[in-house]
Amino acid sequence: MASIQTAPSVSADFPELIEGLPNICGWESQVQEVAQQNQPVFLPRTNIRLEDVSAAFAIALHMHQPTVPAGANGELIGHLQYMFEHTHEGDNHNAGPFSWCYSRIADFIPELVSQGCNPRVMLDYSGNLLWGLRQMGRGDILENLKRVACDPTYQPYVEWLGTMWSHAVAPSTPIPDLKLHIQAWQHHFAAIFGWDALARVKGFSPPEMHLPNHPDTLYEFVKALKECGYCWLLVQEHAVETLEGQPLSNKHLPHRLVARNAHGETVSITALIKTQGSDTKLVAQMQPYYEAKTLSRQQLGGVTIPPLVSQIGDGENGGVMMNEFPSGFKNAWYGMRQSGGGKTGVVGLNGTEYLELIEAAGVQPADYPACQAVGQHQIWQQIGDAVSPEAVSGAIARLKQDNPNFHMDGSSWTNDLSWVKGYENVLTPMNQLSALFHQTIDPLLADDPSLTRQPRYRNALLHNLLLQTSCFRYWGQGTWTEYARELYRRGEAILQADF
């Protein structure tokens, strides 16, 4: 992609850290201007010709460590730092291998390219992790990652995906905060890697693959993604259904995710379907590549295109990812190099690259089969054409009464785990802090938009976003819920003292 001439230049007035806090706000108009640019990202550089491809696969690595109030004096630190400082607790001995995992892909890609391979990988790093690496003095990891984020040599091979800054699961995130998370990540990413790198981020990776299925939450989520310049998102296959309420019949084609709210308004975005469950072995052992080898080209919109097998896994968690991924990843590309140089037959593609290639071949987004969040067909079936907030809430209440398993908690890759039930001691303060944040700040912001550059706003926003980190629920009751309560206490104190 050519350098974006209209993008602001990263300089001293757009720092990565501001008074020790991550740059997560204050440049909203500049971020929007860059993110909304719609020049092709991969098409000018790709070395893949669509007509030479029988099937394709895309893999993504998800990287995250939460921020916790657990420094020596209770200060906010990244959990990776905590692991290094408490090596004898739990699996904290993995801190060193985790650090290597966060950096190693920036070594693997140049190595493979130099060996004549044609690798692809998508990367999803939470804002917490990026900040935590800087806090603990591991700028070397960030510098290494800049090779695959900024160097034009490696741009054809690596795609960065946006995400929620502090790894909040969208269905239970207060609706007014959805866009704040999305923008915070864009600010922080651009401050580290540059405006041009941000302009290339077109795909979105929802934390835990958690997709809202409440009509209003999904609508606001998709609307926020589009307003922030995103063109597509990764979706777990069982988190969506056809408009008739059936499982997807062709999960290897892109879909059009339709979000309709309780007022009857609709918005849609392209979805790439992540198949199967959350097993890091699928990525570590390059299962998507081997599955793609069993597939062949299909018709879409009157055009014959290769199907795409999409998969994401934690980039560091578990022995299989720490130990087996390097050889599994490299051997797959070596195999493709021996068969068509990795450019014909079954090939790796990144998400945006695939969409740009098929659309350049004549497929239109309107040709993609439509889908909606799972469970919504039952709501619309009950309501018919009489769509209203009262009708939607009434239909949901009736469906819950008739079927105890029906819920509007969303769907994720950990469907055995509820992100809502049993976590009132986290969700209640989380919602209270969000409400206090907006009640206190929104009227001030309406009068003075430059408030987002003030340290007091950044500090309040940071605590509001941090409290919504999924880990305070994922890891169960105890220390993690105590962390959440402490963040609530600090956030409340900031809002009461500084505004």
C-alpha cells in the first residue's frame, strides 16, 4: 500500500505514553480520518493471483495480558510483569516463554520470506498487552513487532487486526463504551506503529470471539465498528445463524452480518467465519491449511472463487502453542513452497487480502450470504412486522420463560462459560462506574470536546475501560474479582475528585 499522503505524521505531539498512561484518547478526529480511508491495503502488493488458487486459509494469533492493580505499591501493571515478579505462583514460570511468543512471529516471517516461502498471519494484540510490555521495559518486543507492522517488505505477509483496547467482551460491555474501546485501541496502535499502519487495519477481532446477540447491542457494536473504519470482523460459526434461524450452510464463504435493532434500523458488515471451537491445536498444528486442502472453488455472485478456512487461537497459551506452533507453522509454509511456491493451489491469505481479491474479481458484498446473531430469528418470528423496543423486550421475556436455555448474553468460543451468570459482583460495579463516567463527563464533553486531551479524562477513561477487562470474570471469584473492585474504587474516586 502506498504511503497515505493525507495521514497526519506521528510526532512528539502524538506520543505513545502521556504522563505514564497509554495514549487512548484525544486525537479522535485524526484517528477517524486515517481509519476511514478506503484505499486497497493488499491488492497493490499481493503476489497471489486468484485464478491460481483452489482454496485458501487464514490464521490469526490472539495475544493478551490484563492490567492489574498489583504492583509493589498497588500501581497498575501488566499481568506479564506480575508473572515475572511472582514466578512461584501458578503457571507464572511461563512468563519467559510468553514474552518470546509475543515477539517471535516478527522473526518467523522474515525468516520464511528469506527462504522463498509465502507466509501469512493475522495478529491481534490487546491494548493492555502493548501497554504492559512498555511498562515493564520490554520495548525490544515492540521494536521487533514494528518490523512486521511498518516495514513495506513484510506488509504483504502480515495483517494486524483491531480489537477492544482492554479485552472487553462486547455483549456485556455498556453500549456507550463500545466505541470508546475501539477508538482507544486505534489511538494506542497508531501511537506505537504509526498512522500508515493504522490505515491498514481493516479487520476486527472481538475478544473471546464474543458476539452480542441482543438486537440493540449488536446493532451498536456493528455501527461503532463501521464508524471506526472497520470493513469486516471475525465471527465464531455457532455465534451466528441464517436469517431463517438455521446453522450456516457454507462457513467457508464470507457472510454479511445483519444487525437490526429494536427500532427496526439495520446495519451490516462483512463477517469471516471462524470454524470449530477454541482449541489452540487447530492453529499450532495448522489445521486450517490441511482442511483447505480438502476444498475446491465455489460460486458466489456469479464468480468462481476459492473458499477460505479461517481460524484464530491464543498465540501464547498452552504447551502446544508455546512448543509446537513454531515447527507446525514453518513446516506448512515449507510444504507450500514445494508445491507452487505457496502461490498456487492451496495458499495462505490474510482476511483483507482475500476480500480485496474476490471483490476485484467481481464479487460484491451484497452477494455474500446473510446471517444474524444466533437466537435472533426467534425474536423476529414472534414480533413479525411490529418492531418496537416494547415488542423486542416482550419477545425476549417470553422466550426466556418458555426456554431456560434462551439468553441474550451473546455467544463466544467458550460457550461452556457464562460471562454474566454469577458475576454480579463484577458486572454491577462495572455498570455503575460506566454510568457515573458518562453522567459526569458527557455534559462536560458536549461543551468542550478538547476535554479528551486532559489528563483527568484519560485517567477516568482508563479505569472505566480496565474494569471491563474479561479476565476479571474469566478467572473466577477471588483475587480477580478483588482486582475489579479495586479498579472500581479508584475509578469512582477519580470521577468524584477530578470533575
